[in-house]
Amino acid sequence: MSSNRIFNVMSLLLVPALLHGAAATDEARGWSFSQRFQGSSNSAGFVLKNSSTVRYIFNDHVEA
């Protein structure tokens, strides 16, 4: 893959994640979902990593 194509693919994946993060609210309790996408490339190829996290906040002191 060319570096331009990799940039385009990563842009398409990251833009929705960044827009979703900007719309976060200040709720004290409830469910929270976090998505992380990382990538690295060099002349040998590229590596992509995707991870998700879900948690529930009971109050200011307890979360799971």
C-alpha cells in the first residue's frame, strides 16, 4: 500500500472517533465507552492496533 492510501484509510477511521470524543458530556454516573486506534508504518510494512474499553461509573468513588 502506498503511504497516501494508508493516510486516507487512517483518516476515515479516526475522524468519527475524534468527533464522538468531542461530544462527551459531564454525566456523573452511567456507561462509558472508549475506542483507541493506533498505527505505525515503515518500509517493511505497517502495524495497526484497535482496542475497546467499556466501564460503568456508579458514583465519584466507585467505577467498574
